[in-house]
Amino acid sequence: MQSRTMATSTQTRVWSGPSRRRVPRFRVQAPLDVTVLRSGVPDTVPGRSVNVCERGIAGMLAGELVPGEAVGVEVQLPLVADPLRARALVRYQDKLRCGLEFVGLTAEQRAAIRDWAKEAKAEAEVTISPKAVTENSVEKKSADATAGVGETGGGSGGPPKKKKGHGVGWTVFLVLAAIAVAVFWWKWNRAWDELESGLKTQEAASTEKPQAQVPAEVMEKLLVHRVEPVYPPEARKSNLQGIIALDIVVGRDGSVVSMNALNGPDVLARAAMDALRWWKFEPYRVNGEPAVVETTVAVEFKR
């Protein structure tokens, strides 16, 4: 099988078992875009990353995904010039937080993550297994029980000793807890404002009318990121071949914001759109300013 591209005119699932991490995850707050294909139209959900590693990424999104969905991920890591773009699978979704497992990450991309973590001196997350927590709790209870026996004088009948500064300690703890809650609430509101702003921007880009009809050969020269389509097994079995022509709308940022297959079997059209949603163009400019434009591309499926 050969596939060749050319240009022409919810269920909530949370992991509760022991940690399965094989590589360290590093804390990072960076702009994160997750794109999922729904009803043949790419739907981009903006958010902020929480942590990242060579195997996956976690983030807070302004929308919900479905465990098992195939998505596209674009994250702009600090101190890195180009954003990291990869395919991923949704592994869990808990309210606004989701976990994504990278699929087909290249050796260069893995090395880029390691280099970023080293250069940025990123903080690694510490994972504590439930077994360790249980053992520590048992040990602490045993130590407290032993200390209690010692304070009562080993059964001498005397009254237990009072701990000094107990009230002061609780007061300090409550004050610190109140400060931590206030800081967390402030950060949460600020992050949510950013998410809503990004979501409105994406919605506006997808509904804005194209400003120009650009010839396919012109847009082909602006193509900077291309993903080859996957030949569907059912199409191979039925010996389906041919060229799928699609009308696409490219946003101001160069991403494909909508598309419409013009011909061909549905199974090939879906495969073509699944690939096109990851394409990225340099912004087409009208009077020197980035513009939303419409063009036509074609994807060929050939055994």
C-alpha cells in the first residue's frame, strides 16, 4: 500500500492503582492545544499543561475528552523555539484534567523533551505508591502509640503530660492553610480566564468567513507540517483506491479549522480528513496581515 498527498485546486476514568510511570514527569505550565476530529471537523480545545514526559502529557483543558479518543497535541515548552506536535490517546479524563499518552513520538522529539528538562532545570514529580503510604501510616501510628505509653510514665498512674505549644501550632497551621487556599484560588481564576480567552479565539477562527480563495499550488508552498494518511484496513480489504478532493479553510495561525470532502468513499474521506487536521501552513497574508483563507487539496490512496 502507498499513500501519497498532493495539492490541487463521557465517561470519566481515573487511574487509582499503583504508579505505572517508567520515566520521570516534569512539572510545566505551558500553552496546550488538543485537537480532536468530531463529525469530520477538527475541534481544538485550548488548555494549560501540568506535566510532561517522553511517554505523555497531562493538562487542564477548557473542555472534556473521551478516554480512548485519538487526538493531536501541540504544546509550547518554555525555552524551546518550536512547539512539540504529536499524536496521542486520551487515557483518562477527570473534570477539566486529562492525561494523554503519546503515540509514535520520534527519537528526536524524545530527545527534545529530555534536553528541555535539563536546560530548564524542570522539577520532577515525585510519585508515592499506595503501598508506601499505607506502610508509612502504620509506622507512624505505631510510633505515636509508643510515644503515648512513654508519656504516661509506663503505667505509673500519673496523668499524661500536656504538649506545649499545641494551640499555637494549630493557629499557625490554619493561617498557612488559608494563605495557600487564597493563592490557589487566585491562580485557578487566572488560568481559567486564559482558557476561556483561548476557547473564544478558537471558536471565532472556526466561524470566520474566508477572506480569499487561494490556489492550491500557492498554499502548497506554505505547507510546513504534513501528516501522511493511513490506508484504512477495510479499504485495503475492499481494494478501494482513488483521489479524495477536499475543500479546507486555513485559519490565521495556519491551522486547518474546517474541511469538507468533495468525493470518494466515506472510509477514504475520513482517513484523509484524519490526516489533514494535523497539517500546518504558514499564515497566508492579505495586505500584509494573516488571513483566513479557503483552498483545495487532494489525497491519493493507492495500493
